[in-house]
Amino acid sequence: MSPLPVPRAELVVDLAAVRHNVRVLSEHCGVAMMTVVKADGYGHGMVEVARAAREAGSTWLGVATLDEALALRAAGDTGRVLCWLTAPGEDYVPAIAAGVDLTAYSLAELAEVEAAVRRIGTPARLQLKIDTGLSRGGATPADWPALVEAARAGEVAGHWRVTGIWSHLVASDEPDHPANDSQERVFREALAVAEAAGLRPEVRHLANSAAAVLRPSVRFDLVRCGLASYGLDPAPGHLPDLGLVPAMTARATLAMVKDVEAGAGVSYGHTWVADRATTLGLVPVGYGDGVLRSASGTASVGIAGRQRPVRGRVCMDQLVVDLDGDRPEPGSEVVLFGTGRDGAPTAQDWAEAAGTISYEVVTRIGGGRMVRTHVDSERDADAALDAAPDSGSSTRGSGR
């Protein structure tokens, strides 16, 4: 039988790393965990990541859209799921029927949820969001009392159960930013208003990944961890070393190696010209695969144990790296970014090279052309042990 072909380029996601990260964060924070799996699990695969997070003890999952929430239900997830971004006119009925927690920002949204409840005859699970200073989604402090009163009236009428009150931070990755204190104060005031109106939510939550680790006072009943669950640092330069493990490795196959003389221009516009004779490597991925063009000439990849700088502009389907006289064989592995343990770049390295954040790096990579593979290093290792011949020295499963 012929061996399976090596993918031109692939994303390898280790679900054991996700479980590890969720456990580490849960232990550190000491409250219930919501793993945020929106945007296809930050590019890691929403359904697969959700299952791993549940296995690690995550009692909540967080998504942006109704479609995402319903996809989780279709895949068999039965736990608590919070959805927080809808547009006027969307159909809430399927989500209510599926037991998804909805979020309301306004009286108009409450009216739409109530209409859906009346159509289906099933009470909704409803959370309220207060805008504490991000000036994005959520009720303003001025509108909050009216929203709370209407939500309580709907609860008394049996239209829904208010299960949560929450908000989102502006600058949790900057621990000394004055907005952190201000938002915590506004959130606590909003909770007091809600309590005075008779609301008794199951969960109150304000902390995202960075705040969950860095600001214990905003952990409340639940923390929402997105980026950190994938092993990436949500607050570079501030987060303590918790032992988080990046779950995604983006890699490709080296397509070609060629010699060039000094003075050779590389890629579109000849933005880089070789100042010496060197060898170049052709990597068959580009911005059509989600590789950031803004990292042209600044990022590196890992080949044969060394970081190799990207030369010239990243193209739609390919990029060029400087091998500095080395001649790795075409077909060699190229690591765009990964765990960093093997000396290859990380997603954070690419983010810094492109002047962006690692969130964008991992959610954009793939572009529909890279094969995404899920592995489980923990269970693969256990399976290998189970399959190994008994050498007489192993104590695995012996109770000793």
C-alpha cells in the first residue's frame, strides 16, 4: 500500500494541550470556567476544542453567534452555552429550544426574545450585559435600570430565567490601566441595581483570559478564557508562567531550494535584495492560506532546527525564506509557528513581526486550503503504552 501523501500545508491541533490549559486555568482561578470557542475555536476547530474543554471540566462554553451555538448542539454538546452577539430580526426559537443562554443588551432585544418565547412556548435562558466602558455591546449605565426592570418583569411572567449578568474589559492585558478599576466599579454598581430589582443570576462574570489570571477581584462566579485556553499569552510581558502549552502548530512542506547570487531581488517589488550569495527556500503557503502579509520581511519560520527569516513579500500562495547557505532537502518540514519548544517561532512571534496580536494569527491561518488535523498527545501516549509488549518492568496499572 502506498503511503499517504504528505500535506502541502497543515494545522496540527493537540487536544491534550487544550485540556491541560483548561485544567491549569481552572486550578489557578478557583471558579467555574467558560471556554470561549467562537470563530471556530480561534481557528483550532470549535467542536473538537469544545469536547476537550468539557473533558477538562469546563462547565460553560462561549460563542458569539447563534449559528455557532446551534452547531455545538448539533454536535452533541448538552452543557451550558452562552451566545452574545445577535442582530435585529434573528430567529431565537431554535436556540431557546436548544437551551442556549442568550444575551440581551436592550429593551428591543428583550421584546424579540419574548416574541420567540411566545411562539415556542418554552422559557428562555437569558443573560444581561452591561457596558462598563468598552462602548461596544451592552446596555449603558443610563439604560441599565430600565433593562433590569423589564428583565425582572419578564422573569416573573415566566418568559425567561435571568441566568447571568456580565460585561467585558477594555484593557485587561494592561494591569495598571485605569479602566480596569473603573469597569470593576461600574460592574459592581450594576450588580447592586440588578439585585435591588430582584434578580438572582446563577453567574456573574467580567474576567476574560488576562483578567482571570491577573485580577482576582473580577473572577466573581465564572471566568471566560479564550486565548489562554489555546496556550497563548493574552497579556505578553505580564502573565506569570503558568505552564500553558500552545495547542496549534502550523507547518508546511519545503517545496524548493535554490541558489541566488548577491544582488538578486526576492519576491514582488524586490523589497529585499540579497547582499551576498545565499540559498533560498520556497514555502508553499501565503496570504491566501491566512499567512499575514504584514509580516513580510519580518517573520521567520523553523526549518531543520533553525529559524529562517522570511525574505521579501509574502505572496498569495507562497513565501520565500533565507537558508543562509544551508541546503535542507525539498520535502523537509517547515514550522511557521508552534509550541516554541523546538526553537521554531510561536504565534506570538508572528504577531510581533506583523504588528498585531496572536488572536489574529491563529484565527486567520488556514484560509480554507490548509488541512487541519486534530491529535491527542496524551491519549496517543497512553495507547502506545497499552500496545507495548510487557517488559516486566512497568508498573502502569499495577496499583503501586
